[in-house]
Amino acid sequence: MASAATAPPPPASLRRIVAASLIGTTIEWYDFFLYGSAAALVFNKLFFPNSDPLVGTLLSFLTYAVGFAARPLGALVFGHYGDRLGRKKLLVLSLLMMGAATFAIGLLPTYATVGVAAPVLLTVLRLIQGFALGGEWGGAVLLVSEHGDAKRRGFWASWPQTGAPAGQLLATGVLSLLTALISDSAFTAWGWRIPFLLSGVLVMVGLWIRLSVDESPVFKEALARAEARKTAQGDASEKMPLVAVLRHHWRDVLVAIGARMAENISYYVITAFILVYATTSAGVSRQTALNAVLIASAVHFAVIPAWGALSDRVGRRPVYLLGAAGVGLWMFPFFSLIDTGGFGNLILAVTVGLVLHGAMYAPQAAFFSEMFATRMRYSGASIGAQFASVAAGAPAPLIATALLVDYGSSTPIALYVIAAAVLTLIAVGVAKETRHRDLARIEEDGATGEKSAAARTADARTV
């Protein structure tokens, strides 16, 4: 029986918690994707004007990649303090940091005004964005996972995952509206600043909602137990969450990293690299390719909760394995459909790819949350997710582009994604099923971080 501290909240309260996590992740992904779009559209002209146009674009994309590099650091710092101080406090901080950095980008002077200081300031603000996003994901999914019970955890925890397609839709929609309403010269002169400044308003809305929810009851109960142990043992010391994770949950961290490979690589190949491939190899206009990604992203948003609900019925592993295998098998048809140049085939290729990606992305939140003990859960889930993003998502468009340049064919790119899918199939295949785990009962043995005998027995029953 659940304790009073860990009993599931009433439906209205749970929906408010889900809304707080979803709106926050949507805003943070809006900020993150907005930067990428601006890097492709105007940053090369405004911050690197003395370079060759292509070199300027590469330099602006390099500042984009810096955001990925900062995400593991954000995972380490936010994970540590999130496991010590609580999920809510760190989520509020990550939202403020991301919003402030994005708003400041909208106020930045350009190279024409302050010279080399402009790209330097841009890079610093991008680092802050990446740092904040690295800490956002773990806290958002844990706040939802730890408020609900195991019966529908996959469904509820999948909602913060919809923040990625929602943020992409919002960022692209705002940019498309602006480009339709004002001239290209006006957009380059001042219009590009509006979406960044709009982030300030969005952050205030998200902050108001996040401040209205309670701290995770599972975390509060675990913190109380830890304090009671300190008092009983007369020892104020406690292992750092990072140390405990690496000592007692290193296998789970490796599983999480492996599980992210196909999910992260396929996502950026399907949504980012397609803009390169479709326009250069298939003769499709950039706007046509972008419209296909927008339509597919809307479907992606809709199917993620459905995949999460299915993981509650059949388990996290079967749904995740289906997604990894499906993405690998879809890669050759994916490129073949794009090669036809037809808009309908383009939509079909991207939509099916993102639907299969959703089968991995949806159960991921609950799956990773259920791997770790409460007092190291923020650190463990964040480290596994964000370290993988540096090795997978960050270089994926660059690797795919380099393969296209070297071989002039989509075959090596398809094989690249298939290799990632095989790695994910192995990682998830050797993992234990976690669907029935009670997050409040993944106990720690003293302060060592070892699971209790009861937790191990529960694990054995769910394999």
C-alpha cells in the first residue's frame, strides 16, 4: 500500500503537474530550436559577416553545437542539486536560465556594432542555453514520474516528452509567421529579434505554472529517510549522488546511453539532415521540406502519449525495441521516398520515421526514471540522457552530411542509423523490465546507494 506521502495525487493535481512539466519543456525546446533556425537564417550575416557565406554558416552552426556540449555539464550540476535540494527548485532555475539567455540573444548587438565581441557573447549565451537544457529534462520527467503511480506512469511521463515536437512547432511557426508578414530585409534588420524576446513572456507563463506545483512526494519521503539515517548513525556525511550513481548504477547509465543512440541519431537525421538531403539530392525546395517536417512533428506530438500508454500495458522494453527496430528498417524506404521528390512521399517518409521514433522517446521518461534510486535518480537519468546527446544527436547531422559528401549516396547514412539501432537493441535487450517498479520502494541500503533485498526481489519479478 502506498504511504500517505507517496499516494497518487488526485487527477486534477496530476494534470496540473503534467502541464507544468510540458509547458516548461516546450518553452525550453522552443528556445533551443529557435536558435538553430536563426543560425541557419541570419546569424551568419549578423555575427560572422566578414567570412565567406558558407564559412559564416558553418561558424553559426558551430555556436549551435556548443549548446550540445554544455548539456552534460548541466546534467551533472542540476542532477547533483536536484537530488540534494529537490526537483521543483532546479526546474524553476533551469527555466529562468534558459529564458534569460534567449531573451538576451534578442537584445545582442551585432558584429557591425561591437565587432568580435558579438559572436563571443552569442557563444556564451548559447552555452547557458545548453547548460539549462541539460538540467531541464531529468527534472521535468521525474516530477511527473514521482507524482503518479506505476499503473499509468508511462502515459503521464510521456507528456513532457511532447515538449520537443511542441517546441519545434512553436519556434518554426513563429518564424514562418514573421517571414510572411515582413520583408526579408526587415527580418534581417530587426524581425529576427522578436521570437527571442517573446521567450520572456513565455517564461513568465511557465514560471507561474511551475511555482504552483508541489515538490515530488517520493523525493520528500526519501529525503526524510536520509535525514533519519544521519540522525540514527550520528553521521552527517552522505555520498554525492554522482559518486553513488557511478558506483552502484553504472550499468544502468550505460543502458540509458545505449538506449539513446538510435533515438537521438534518428531524430536529428529525420528532422534536421533531411533539410540538406531533400534540397540537394532530391531537388525539393527548403520550404517544402520544412513543411513536411512540420506536419510530421504534429503527428509526432500526438502519438507520443499513445506509445507511453502502450508501454504501461506491455512494458517499456517491448515498445522501445519496436521503435529501435522500426527506425532501422525504415531508413532505406525513408531515403527512397525522399528521392522521388514528391511532397506526399516526403510527408510519409518523415511521418513514419517520427512515429517510430516516438516508440523510443515516449517510454524513455518512465524507463530511465525507474532505473535509479530516488536520491540519485535526477543524476542518473540526466547523465545517461545528456552524455548520449553529445555522442549521438550533436554530431548526427554533421556525420550524415559528411557521408553524403564523400559517397554521394544515402546508403552509408542509412547504415549509420541502422548501426545506431543495433546498438540500442542490444542496450535495451539486456536491460530489465521496469514497468511495475514502485519508485518509492527502490530503496537505498543506508547511504551506500545499493538496492535493498526487497527492491532486488521486485526487480526479479519484473524481468
